[in-house]
Amino acid sequence: MATATKKRSKVTLQPLGDKVVVEREESLDVTTGGIVLPDSAQDKPSRGTIIAVGTGPLLDDGTRGELQVKKGDRILFTSYAPEQINLDDEEYLLMSESDILAIIE
């Protein structure tokens, strides 16, 4: 279990159950052909790094299951799944583990 804490922030995010907190990767502002894209034309990437994980899903027998991802994993996720959270001018995403498509190695 890990919590997300910003260096100067007093706010701590501790996701519950099978939830994870993700920091989205920056979007590219220049195409491979050298064209500069304005903010309105940039797609938000569906990649990021996990900065906090929950305690795991609650199983039928009352115990907690183990998450397949851990803090520090780079992941691919569905673009419709995450809930955006803004803390101290930083954007984080909160999503279920089931919304994660793959771990980038």
C-alpha cells in the first residue's frame, strides 16, 4: 500500500480497495514531422505512472486480494476510465485496477 504525497503539499491521497492513483505522462506538443500543436489539438496520453495503490479488492471470504500493479509501474489505461483530481496545481487520475490495460516494461 502506498500513498501519494506532493513534496510541499499537506494532502495525502490513499486510494481504497482496488483503486490506484496515476500521474499522467505529458502530451507531445510537436509532431514527428516538426509541427507544433496548440494545447487544444493535443490528445491526452493514456499512459502514466502509478504513484499510489489501494489495499486490494475485497474477496468473497472477506480477505483482501493482491493488486497486480505496484507503485512506480508505468501503465496503459483506457481514456474514459479515470477520474481527474487536481491537488496543488497538479493533475492526478484515480481509477480501478480493471481500467488498466497493460504494464509498460
